[in-house]
Amino acid sequence: MGQSGNHSNSVWLEANGGDFEMFRQLVEKQVDPATYPLADRVVSNVPIYDGGTIDITGDGRKALMAEWVSVLKSGPGIVVIAGAFSDTKIVDRATGVFEALIAQEKEGGLGGNDHFAKPGSNDRIWNALEKDCMADPEGFALYYANPAIATICEAWLGPAYQMTAQVNCVNPGGAAQSAHRDYHMGFMAPEQIVRYPAHVHDISPILTLQGAVVHYDMPLESGPTMYLPFSQRFFEGYLAFGRSEFQEYFAKNYTQLPLKKGDAVFFNPALMHGAGSNVSSDIFRMANLLQVSSAFGRAMESVDRASMARTLYPVLQSMEELSSAQIDAAISASVEGYPFPTNLDRDPPIGGLAPKSQQAHMREALEAGTSAEAFAKLLDQLEDKRRPN
């Protein structure tokens, strides 16, 4: 009995957890280039690999993958593959598709803004992967038939990973993003994050890999992404990085590299980062943001949770013998508690970083005394929003 407090301290993080001095010491490291012998060079603590010389198909592939894992996990957390596309005409072809999609979606009232930037500062294509494939399948095949991209995705996630992509074009004058971590836990509010036990904070970074393919040359004035090397190693970062002292430190100490069309950047999703301000007058900074997911983040069985919610809702309304904790447990066992994946064109995050889940809607409806018929219509609307375009 007397040990329970110690167990609790090892499992649950405090909402204000994370020692700033420890964080500062962690990120104020210098990379020894000898640590990453396969890199062409190290610039501002970032290992840069030459896409034309790295061994991505031969006997050296596993050694390269192992080095990349070391960079992403315990090293600076970011890999640049210079010239990942040796033929930039492939990139130009995709750029033409993306620009046509942006114009088409603007005309149709679609397209979404950034989670971490001011509205209007950029143009974004949600689910650019599918849209690109359907618009130009041959160009899509040429673009994603890229062994360098496949190699780093497999290195971090293993085989059977799932590729998704969102194009982001930061227009001249576009403001910088706030510094943040990424999906999954980086898209949660602090009050949600603190409910997840400490070991889940460990798991979140290895469920996804963040990447970007550069579609136009990105000099510093165009605002390429800002990074804080080694910050992915700060355990409490999901909770701490939004606080003022961490944001101020990032603003004074971030790394930012100019990039060329055809370069690719990959980083640990727990790395503190944010797109920079585009202070140029004529550079429309476009990148195809790759968000690659582990095959393991899925359940074994397909479950129609919307149908379960429709069936269960009037029953829970009528069961007065159930406490609120019991109702909450029944909802958690049956109804979808996570808002992703969704169609972000039709189901954008409003007032936060993610849309509401089925569970959130169901709990709100029960509290408000919404009729079963009205709740069923709400579920129909939610399902329609989540369907692919």
C-alpha cells in the first residue's frame, strides 16, 4: 500500500511537468560528424545525406537505415536527403497537379488552413496523396517510386507503413507556425495529453514519421521549417512545449536550413519544430508534407462503431440505474474515441487541433438530452464528412 504513490509518479505526468534546465542541457549539444559516417556533411547539427551517393538498394542499405534510426531516435532527430529526387522534372509535374488542385479547391470553397498558423497565411491540400494519384496516376507513380523515401520510412516504421500527404504552400508574408510536436499526441490539448500514461508518451513518436519534399527552392527568407535538434529526447515535451519559456527558447535557438527543389527532410514527430515566416515578396514556398504511419496502429477487427452508437444511445438514455462512470465506460468500449482518420476537407478541426470524436459527440448529446433520432442524424452527418471526396 505504501508504494502506490511511487507507482503513480512513474506512470502519470504532471500537467506542468518538465524541467526547463534539463531541457536546455539536452538540446545544447553539438553533433560529432564522425557519429554519422554515411552523412555527406553536418550543418547546424543536422546530418545531410547525398541522395546521389547513399546506398539505398545494395548491401549498405541496412547500415544506412540503422544510422538514420540513430539520428531520429537518439541524435538530432532530423535527416536531410539532398537531391532525393535527382530528376526534378518529376517534382515539377507534381507541382503542376498541386497548383491546379489548390485553384480548384479555392473555387469550390474547399481547402484548409494550417493547425499551427494563422488563417490565410497558406494554402493546404488535405489528402494530397489520393488526390494526386487520381489526377495523374503516372506522375504519382514516378513521384512515389523513390527508394530513398521508401528506405527511411521502412527504417523508422518497418514494412507495411501507410503513406499520407498534405501539401502546404506558405505564401509571401505568411506568418510562422507556433513551435510544436506532431501527430499523434502533438495534436492534443494539454488536458487530453495528461490523461495518457507515461509509457504512451514514449510510444507516440514511433507511430509516425514526418517528412517533406521540397517543391521550390527555399532560401531562408522564404521561411523553411525551423527545428530544435535533440528536442525529441525531452520526455515531457508534449505537455511542456506550449509553455512560454520553451517557446521563447525555441525562438532564440532554432535551426533553419535553406533547401533546394527535390530535397527531402524527415524528422522525429516529437522534434520541436514549426514552419518559418515567409518574409519574401515573391516566393510561394511549397512542400509536400509526408506523414507516414506505422501498420500497427490499427485494431484486428473491422467494427461498425457508428451503428453501435445508434443502437446504444437510446438504451443508455433509458438506463437510469447506470452511473455517469458506468455510462462513460460503456461508451469507451463501443464508440470511436479518436477523430482520425477523417476527411479534413469536410471535417476540419474547429476551435482546436482535431475534430470531435464520435465519443465526444455522444457524451455531449446525452448530457443535452438530445433525442435518439437527432443523434442518429448527427452520426449520419459525421459519417458523410469522414468519407473520401
